[in-house]
Amino acid sequence: MKKRSSIKEDMLFQLFSEHSQELFLVFDQKGLVIRCNKVALNELGYEDDIYSTYIYDIFRKAVKHSKEQLNINTKYQDKVAEAVAYRKNQTCFPINLKIVNTKVGRRYLGICCAVNISTEKRAMFELRNIKNELKLSQKVKNEFVANITHELRTPVNGILGLTENLFDTELSPRQLETVNIIHRCCFNMNAIINDLLDFTKLANNKMVIEQREFDFRSFIDNMIAFNINKISEKGLKLLVNVADDIPNRVIGDELRLTQVLNNLFSNAIKFTSVGQIALEVVKTAQTDREVELFFMVMDTGIGISLEEKDKLFLSFSQVDGSISRRFGGTGLGLSISKMLIENMNGTIAVDSEKNKGSTFTFSVRLGRPNDKKEESHKGKDYYCNTKGMIRPGHELRQSQVLDTDYVGRILEKSNLVTVDSTAEYHLGQKINDLTERLTICIEMENWEKAEEIAAYLRKMLPNKEKELRNKALSLLLAIRKEEHDNSVILLNELEKCLNEVKEWEI
């Protein structure tokens, strides 16, 4: 009966092992191979001479022999691990190996199960090479784009500076129109260049998110000031609501948050012909150290279909080719916004329906300054159109006038309200804050941010102060050329002139 059972076991082992793609080898307690399948013979290059071969000569890393005793590496006992199998001709190949010890009667036997993974290894090696080539190609492409955009930036900024200087001279209506066209084209070109530079920085993980304290409501006001003229030109309504429980002072990257909101507002303005644009900011969480804010930018524009949403945040992509031809743009704005928000550990999303407008939402976590007393501040909830800025159903009282420089310009255009000395104080204070920030940026040679601050500073200076505006222009041109020493000298000269101004004309 035992002999018949042994024959059946041999037949089962032979049937199983011969039809398997694995290498099967059985060895005794001395390490001598006593049985194997055809796959093992073929892979290892043996014939019947394998039965005079020891297992530690085949799997040298997994099995060692010392003092007539076998030592099996525990790494391979009853579990699969990567190893190397040596052929009869001493060449080798990679395998996944598992060794099982068992007792048959009084004999101790070991069973080796191995799979040749040469093909997988070769494929992984080729894939790694392809990835490295792609990385190198991407690096070369990004460096090329960065170099080209930097080279383009210099002449474009030069033309921008000269056209801005021309605005301060006496021009005929026809000349003024021509200069306006040149300035607008250069401004658009500069925006494209800045998008490309930001994209290459983000793609190469070279974008640094700064953590600086700033006034949150001034940040919102300045962002609105940047977009208000375009909104008014299209006759759109603007609704803004900033929750009153949001801290006045927060810590984060004000510039990059402004960039994200400007991108979202720019799209909303571009794709909305009739109706309104709304911004709402609410607080969703707060601790002693940070606050989580949720932003919503809503419009009544052309909207996006469900199928088109997948393309929305892709680089160099617009949901429809006809949109690119009709409205222009590089298709980088939302992609950059998404990467910036993710770099700030936030998320961005869109909810939209074709011809029914869009709602873009994003959340960010901002730090809270230590030992700062929060002043109570009413939530901003105001309405804007070409007639000015008023709360729905209310008169515009002085306490509701926004506390930034753009109020005077908006109300002056609409002949609605004359801003008093409070706004005058805010303008002077804002200019002082900007010069302080500009000093830091120049010393740190953060030319990109320095250029934005210098350009904004010049725009804030009243048209009557021509000498100041000319000095600010000279400073802006020096910064664009990245001339450190010259920029410091010109900034000092500008600050001296600013200190001599006793009253600002708003």
C-alpha cells in the first residue's frame, strides 16, 4: 500500500511540476538535488548531472553550506524574495525564490520554487531609462521655455516702461490711442510670459510659497481694485461677501493667493457677458495657530459642460478650440491656480453647467499671528456696478467706504462721493508699506515680486506728482533689469521724495 501511495505521489508531483512555469527543485538534508522538473533543467542548463549538484551551488545567496550543515537564509523560508540562480555554465539570472522545509518519514527535505524574472527586470530597466529620458527631455524643455521667456521679458518690459512714460507727456488723441494699444498688447504679452515662467517653476518644484503676515481684508480690496475697471467696462454687477469672523491678520503667501483669485476673476469676466460675478469667503475651521478659509467665485457666464470639466485644469488646454480663438489665452491660468493651491495644501474644484454659469471653489489654510489682538470687523457685503459701490438697499455711508486706494478712483469716476482725509491717510500708509516690502524684495533679489510691487506703487502715485512718478518709473526699469545697486539708490531717492510730500491729493 505504501509503495502504491508513493507511486501516486510521484505521479502527482511529476504532473504538477512538468506543467508549471516555475522551477521546482527538491534537495535532501545534505543539500543534494534529488528531484527537479524540466523547467529547472532547461533554465539551469543541466541534464541528469543535476542530481550530483548541490542546492547551494545554484542558489548561492539563499543557501550556505558550512561544517557539513545547510544554512537557509530566513528571508526565503516560507516567503518569496528576490534572489539569483546560477546556471551550470556559471552565468546567472534573477528569480523570485521561496524555500519550504518538510519532513517525509524520517528524511528532511527542502523544496525550492523559483520564477525567472529576467523579462520583468529587463522591462523595468527599459522603463526606468524611458522615464529618465523623459525627465531629461522635460528638464531641457522647461529650461528652454524659462530662458526664452526671460529673454522676451526684457524687451517687453522696456516697451512697457517707455509707453508708461509717454502717458505723462502731452499726446494728441490719435497718439494716445496708439500708445494705449501698444501698452495693452505689451501688458498682455507680459501676462503670457509670467504665466509661462510660473508654470516652469511649478513644474520643476521651484516655486517657493512664502509665509508672511498680511491684512486679509486689504488683500481682498486690492484684488477687487485690480479687476474693478474690467467689470465696470462690461457693465457687470459685482457682489462680495467676506464673513465677519475671519481674522484681520493672517499668515500666508498674499501674492500667490492674489494670483489665484485674479485668474478666477479674469476667467469670470472674460466668459460673462451679462449678469454678475460674486465672491464669497467663509471660515470653515480655526485653531490657535491657523484658520481654514473657503473661497467661492461665481459667475453667470457661458458655463462648462460635464464632458468639458476633465480638460479644465490641464496645462495649455481650453475646453473648446473655439473658445481659444474667440477669447484668447494660453490655457495655463487654471492649471497654475490648481498647482498653487495644491502647493498651499489646499484643494480647488468647479461646479458648472453649460450656459448656466460656473462656481469655482478652493480652500486654503492660513497661519495666525501670535500675540495679535483681533479687531472686530464687519463682514464685507457690497454691490458694484458702473454707478459705484453700495450695499443693497442702503446709502453709502462713510463707515462703509472701503479702506483702500481704489475707492477714491471708483467714486471719483462716478461722481458719487468725495473721499476725505481718512482715505488720504490710508493711501500714504499703503505707499509706506509698499516701499518697505520693496526694500526687502530688492535685498533678497526677488525680482519678480519686486517688479509687481514697484509697478503697483507707481500706479498708486497721483498723476499730479510727475516727479515721483518718473522716479518710480526709473526704479521699475532698474528692477526689470535686475540691477541691485541701482535699484537700492533709486528706491532711497524715491523714499526721500515721498517723505517730503505733506498731503496726498486723492
